[in-house]
Amino acid sequence: MVEQNGLEQYLRPSVKKSPKSQETNRAIMFDVHLPGDEQIAYSYSLLTKVRMNRKRIIAEFVPGKVIIEGVCLEPLYRALIQHRARMVKVTDDGRSFAASGIRPTEPIITGIQAEDSGE
């Protein structure tokens, strides 16, 4: 199976609400794949704020926050505020791609940090 990066991995459709509905369910949890094979899932019901600039998204949860760094982050930001992003992980070739100076059209994630104030 070929791993997909970019927008498709964030907006992967889920089960439809009913056979007649075109709308898909929102994600319940946001799965964060950290460096070193650690994963943390945050409940969207605990998401309090999402901030974005050109190179960083900060998603604040109760307690803690997730800092996502990369380029072309607008689609991921939109998916987060719509509670549709299911997971995030560093793009395998993200660092070399970002250093090339070519402007991507889909998100390239170069770093992820999780800060839990509850630990």
C-alpha cells in the first residue's frame, strides 16, 4: 500500500451518516504521531483554540497543546477547525522538500511537538 501525504491524509472520508447523506462524520479524536514512535490522541471536544501563521499551527487542548510546523498548512488548519483532521505526522521527505525552496500545494509537515500541561 502506498502511503499518501498531503491533504488526502487529513480529509480522508469516514462513514457516511446515512446512505442518503453526502456528509461524513467529523473526527472524534485527533491522532498525533510524534517523533520516536510515540502517539497521542486528543479529543476534539477539548480543543479550545487553533492558531496559524505561515510556518506553524498551534492547536490548544485542555490540557496541553500541539505545535505543527511545516509549509502550506492552510488545508490542515481548515481540517482542524472543522474537526475533520484524523491524524498528523511528519512527512517522510518534508525536510528535504521544504529546503528546496519549491512552494508545495499540499501540507508538508516538518515537525510536531506536544506539550501536555497535565503531566
